[in-house]
Amino acid sequence: MNEEQDRANGAARPAEPALRLVDVRRSYATGPVVTEILRGVRLEVNHGDLLSIMGPSGSGKSTLMNIIGLLDRPTEGQYLLKGAEIGAMGDRELSALRNASFGFVFQSFHLLARLRAWENVALPLVYRGEATAAGRRRALEMLDRVGMADRADHLPGELSGGQRQRVAIARALVGEPDILLADEPTGALDAETGREIMNLIIELNASEGLTAIIITHDRGVARQCARRTRILNGVLSEPAAEA
Ligand code: ADP
Ligand code: MG
């Protein structure tokens, strides 16, 4: 979408983008050898964006997601989250900001096998110290939103891959994060189930304005996102929108 048109139309635009990366680099030193993984990434994500990051295996997608999600820090460059520079923040401040800002979804679901679906969903609230009864109610609401209300008492082992990913999405969103970060969310699913999961994310974006960043190496998944970026050898680019 064109920013000038937005302003001309009087669309409400928050003063700050949700996040901004300026020339972000990440390298690893192994003995004397320094390997550059991210080589000057520039990215601005606005509230309500649905953005894909596509790239082949090893191109730096997860490294970038870890930096965006405050699980890792850039070696060089600037990262502003809601206008605040994270470079000066300590680890405690970062983890508080991470919990408030991001919901994570991974390829392999990362559900705890011994906890029921609703208990997995409620876990972030338990870590925050929220009362169990209220947490259970919130978890059940979230499961309903992802179409899993009737599976609340099931263990992950009793659910299909697509159902597990729905539970993982409910867990990611239960704390009302600003941004959903999904690293290959359809990577372990068959094509049809993957489409259902993408449709769920697209629906949450469209109906609730959920900001979502979807990492994928699947062109079909990337195409479903309004904004599409590519990463190759640690360099991110955003081709003009395809017709
Ligand atoms: P992708 O998610 O696109 O498959 P990654 O971001 O996981 O790629 O990894 C990009 C590159 O960074 C790979 O070559 C990987 O081996 C390397 N890499 C990732 N983590 C580390 C690390 N902790 N130390 C050294 N190299 C790493
Ligand atoms: Mg990866």
C-alpha cells in the first residue's frame, strides 16, 4: 500500500512503525574465522502488516527472526521496537519486552507433551503469574478463536499436526502480543493443512489487525502475504508487489 495515499485518505497511522531494523548485521566468530550471517538488513514493519520472509535453507531466516524476537542481538546496526532502541537495554529489560511484544510459532510446534491443549495455551499466563481460573478462561477463548474449542482437554499426542499448530498459535496469542513471529509454521504440515494454518493467520490479520511476520521457504505461503520479502545470503530485499 502507498503511504502517501494512506495519508491522503486520512488513514490513522501510528507515529512509529512496529519495528525498524537499520543495517543490522550478525556474525559468528569461530576462532579467527568470522562468518557474516546477516549482512546489513534494513526492514520496517508497520502495525497490521502481514509480511513474509522467504529464502532458502541457511540464508539467515531464523537468525533474523531471533533478532526480531529479541532472542538474540545484532552484532552491528540498530533495532528499534516501537521506537525504542534495544541496543542499550539489559537482558532483563529485553526479556520483559519480548514477552509483552511477541508471540512465537515454530515449525515443530514446541508443545509440552504432558500438558493438555488448554494448559499449553495458558502457560505464558502462568509464567506471568496470572490466576489459574482466569488463565483457563483466556486459554479456552483462544482455543475457540483458532477453531479448537472441542479439543481443549486433549494432549498434543492426541492431535494432528495442523491441530497442534492451531494450539501453538493460540498459545502465541494468549498474552496479546503486538506481533506474531512464525518460523516455517507450515514446514511440518502437508500442503492442505499448511493452507488452513495460513488461512487462520490471514484471517487474524484481516479481522483483528494482527501484525504477523511469517518465515518460510515455500513460495505458495509467501504469496499469501500482502508484503513479501526475500532473504539471500543474509541480504533482505523487498521486490515490488507482484500483480
Ligand atoms: P535459515 O533459517 O534461513 O535456514 P539460519 O538463520 O538458521 O538459516 O542460519 C543461517 C546460517 O547461520 C547457517 O549457515 C548456519 O549454519 C549459521 N549459524 C546459525 N547459528 C549459528 C551459530 N550459533 N554459530 C555459527 N553459525 C551459525
Ligand atoms: Mg530456519
